[in-house]
Amino acid sequence: MSTRLGFTDYKFYKQQVIEAFEIYKSLRGEVNDGVDLESLSKKVQNLKNSQFLVAVAGEVKAGKSSFINSLIKEEILPTDVLQATSALIEIFYSKKPFLRVTYASGRVELFEEESKEIFRDRLKSIASIPEEYRDIPVTLIDLYILEHDKVPLIDDDFIKYLEEKSGIEKLKEVKYKLEQYAMDRSKDKIPIRIELGYPFDWDFDELRFVDMPGVNAVGGVYDISFSFLDKANAVLFIHPIKPVESESFKRFVSSVITKKSKDVLFLILTHAAVFYEEKERLLDEAKRIYGSII
């Protein structure tokens, strides 16, 4: 007979894990036993901070925001936008609702005591790529500004760099658009962290979801966006159940996520109801394709 682990049990076992880690660390001393102590320490530190970090990754428009909305039981994340790849969105329980946006310059915007509809609209305006710029590698332009603290000169050399890094051809034809986007950007306008605290109806108030940029976003993704993956207590990769084979997931496993994080990596196949009659076959196919890598 199986028993269900409740959240009261979780807090009990969490304390046991923390105590076991401290005992292990003291016994291990300076001996290298093959365990990545730094990565393990980060995960335990989350528990000490009463945060169970769940990173949610996947392709652009794979349904990450819809999936998170279903988990948190609130339609609070905008689902009809292309998320800007410069920002991570952290969602967690808070008695008083607030939205805090931290920009690359260090500037912070704080919005408090607003409805979920207003928060959703604010997120849409802050964290999405404007419609007119969705065909250019805006992330690479932002990355240049972050690294050099100045707007790039949109000349032939820079356009060639953008084409090589993004795989987008004929960017010379939209040079005016590149210039227009770049001239309106600065560290003061590039969000790097978005925190949404809300009084969700959760039993598990230590949960903290992190909605990550799409792994196949135009122009690539920032390495900094994935730097926290090793400290995440769980990593969920969202992918439609059909077609079940995903090159982006394979690349995510082989080049983005590290070996020490594969034990907490889960592949979530969505839209199963649409392909209900094929669901079991597609699930078996997923196990065959990915069983050897996760």
C-alpha cells in the first residue's frame, strides 16, 4: 500500500536532508569522493531559504506559461506573447501581491497590491518582444549592450556577426529596424529579473517557479539565464507530445544542462488530450528516444 507524501511530511524530511548534508560535509572533509559539493550546497541552501526552486524550460511557444498557469491555478502569466529572452520570471507565494522588475542598470520597478489582470498586462509589456522586432535577433543586441555598456554601431561587420550568431539571413535588408531597436535600448531598459509574488492558493508555499526563456529563441539565449540551473531543485522541460522527438531537448541535455543536474530533469509532454488515441504510443516512443539520456 502506498502513502501520499504531504507538505507537512515534506518539511520534516527537508530538515532531515539539511542535517544529513551537514553531517556528510563534516565527515567528508577535504576528501574528493566524486560528489559535486558546490552544486549540492546550492540545492541545500534553497531548502534552508525555504525555497524549492522549479525551473521551467522549453521551446518558444511550447506552452510553458500555460503549463505554469495550470500548476499555480491562476491565469496570471501572459500566454499570447513571445517572451523576451533577457528576463527570467520568478513566481512564488506572497501574502501581498507585488511585481518587482530589476533592470541591468540596477534600477528596480515595484508594483504592489494590483489585480492579476493588471500584473498580466504589465508582464506582457515588460517581458515580451514587440511584434515589429520579432524577426530580428534582439537578444544579441541586448547582450552587446550588457557587455559593452553602449549601443552597437549597426555596420556591415556587426550585421554579419548577427547573421552568423542567429542564423538569420539578409539582415542588411532590415538595417533600419536594427538601428531603431538598438537606439531605444540601454541597460536601464533591459530587464534581467522579474519577481511575481502573489497570494496563490497553494499548500506548498515554498515553491518558486522560474519561467525561463525559450531555448530556441531568435538570436540565442543568454548564458546567464541558465546559470542557476545547477541550483534548481527540479528542472521541467516542456515539449508538445507530437512530434515527440525534439532536437532542442537533446541539445538542452547535451550542451546546456550539466551532468549533475540530470537527476532532477523531467520532460513534460503537453497537448496529450489533442492526441488522446495516440498518447500511449507517443509516450512509449518518448521513453525509447530519451531513455538513454535522462
